Amino acid sequence: MNILAPPQPRLSVEIVFDLVCPWCYLGIRRLMRVLTERHDLQPDLHWRPFLLNPEIAPGGIPRQDWLARKFGGEDRARRLHGTITDLGRAEGIEFRFDLLRRIPASLDAHRLLRWAGRQASVDRLVERLFAAYFCEGLDIGQNTTLAALAGEEGFDSAAALRFLGGAGETEWVHLENLRAHRLGINGVPCFLVDGEHAIAGAQEAEVLERLIEVALAAG
């Protein structure tokens, strides 16, 4: 380490997201690529839950029912998913919408991240949950699946399962979701840099770079 080098500026990045949102996976992958390439920064990531489908019961709903409700059927959804799949492939994401059988409630997945975040960084766990759902078709609404995925990333899977069996952090997730709406966030992903500079959507890397530069210039 060069002790004469100037200290790297810290950059607070709040990421408002939902784990069942493919645009969130795409946008966060782009953001992480930008931050990885910025060796001059020390980013502090803060994961903020957003519930896109708060009405979905804990067991989830069949995918066909959800497609009919949200898109009016399979055809429109297939076109949209095709676009997302192409964009994802450019970022190294192999979306497999054909593997999805149920649309899960995401409350417990957000609760898990809050629990895990009290122990260590959850950046890799977030990525693992996204990949499990969108690339492998795993049901991240199931506590056993969530606990196993946490175990893959170094967390105690048995402790995770015990936590998920209770109601811990449920209120926090709902309060964070409410906070997002009160801030005017009605869609995700949304990135808030240094508490002042925000942008929504799965933006291109160049746009995210400009956002970071604006935040750094503002000091």
C-alpha cells in the first residue's frame, strides 16, 4: 500500500431494489461493474428493500396467473422478456424466464438480507439470490431455499432458517418500502448517491458514471 497516495473518497450508494425485478438485476450488475472499475473510490453499498408485489401471499402465485394479471398474457411478456434477456446477456446474465414456475413474495428474501447484513457484507448474497431466481429458476420465496443460498455465501444456513421461521425484520422491510414511496420512488431499481443524487432505472454504465462524477464534484 502506498502511504503517500491520497485517501480514496468514500461514496455512499443506496440501492432501492426488489429481488423479483429483472431490471433491478440488470441495473445492479451495471452499477457493480462501474464501481469495480473505479479503483479511486471506496463505495459503501446500502441495500434498501422495495416490494413490487406486496399483495402476493407468502407461498407465491403460479407464473401464468401473474402474467395474465400483469401483462394480459404470455405473448406480451415473452416480448419483454426477450428484450431483457438480450440486454442481460451483454452484462453476463443468462436470464431463464422459461424456468420460472411461480412468482414468489420477496419479503422473506429481503428479511434474510437484513439478517445477514448485521453480520457481514451481503453484496455477494444479493447477486446469488438474483442468479438463483432468474438464471436457475429457484423459488426464493421458500425459506429452505433462502437458507441454503445464504449457506453458499458463508452464512450459517441453520441459523438463517431459524430466523426466517419467525417474523424478525418484517416491520423493517415494510417501513423501508414505505420510506421509498414517500421519497417518490415508484419503480426500481433506484440508486441514491451520497444521499442527494438519485437516478432510477437500469441505466447504462455511462449514465451511472456521470452520476458518480456529479456526486463527487458536489463533495
